[in-house]
Amino acid sequence: MTSTTHNPRLDLTLERTIRASPSAVWRAWTDPELLAQWWVPAPMQARVDRLDVQPGGGFVTSMKEEAGEYVPHSDGIFLVVETERRLVFTNVVDSSWRPAKPEPVSMTAEITLDEHPDGTMYRVIVRHGDPAARNLHEDLGFFEGWGSVTSALAELVEAEQAA
């Protein structure tokens, strides 16, 4: 596969040890009911409209505030799917395979799951086309947003693992 080198001028990263198996984390990413439980920061609610976890498969979600109506959240495709190991998706091509101009930023996200003595080493690299897009994403709260949903993911799978 192509290089996955991290470029700090263009990429934002997040890393966390999750106290659950890679298979549990994978299931939380690939089961629509589980994904909907953590995919957007609380108190927002997510709805998974399409989750076709295969290269070229659609990844479409909506979100809403408590009493509001669902609005589009993400519409992209999976580029790479390595079961229980790696997911890569982008919002630059929408789920109908049309070129997209997503707002507020175009990105390609890579999620990797590696075994760790305490569970799973969970890594996220979000790649951008230029430093301005990377900086905008950071200014919009990348670390708070992706950090918040990663915490929600960890809470979900760690609770399931403990049960």
C-alpha cells in the first residue's frame, strides 16, 4: 500500500491506549448501532445512514442536537479496510463516488488498531491537502472533537469488555 508517513505540516494526529481488544474497537467502528453511540461529541446524537465497510463503500452519517432534526455530518467513502487493523476513509469523494467539496475541511482519516499490553493502541492520522486546511481543522477544535469521540469510543468498548 502507499506510504502512511506523518507530515506535521499537513496532518493532525491523536493516539490513545484503549483497554479493550482491537476486535472490540473494530466492532465499535463497523457496527452501525455501536458507531452511532460514540461518533459525535455528546450531547449531539449520531445516526448512521450508510456504513458499507469495504474499499469504495459509503460512510454517511447525520447528527442532531437533543430536540433538533438530523443534519448531514459526514459523507465519504472507505479507501482501505484491513479487518481489525486499519480503516482509511475520505470525505473528498462522496458516497455516490462524486468529487466533493466538504465543509469545513477536506480530509483523509486513517485509523489504526495495534495490540497493546493493556488492550489496543488506537491511532488517528487526519491528512489535509495543505497547511491552511490542517490549521483550520485544528482551530475548529480537532483535538477537542476527535478527542471527545475517542473517549466515548473507549468508554463504550471498555464497558463492554468489562461486562
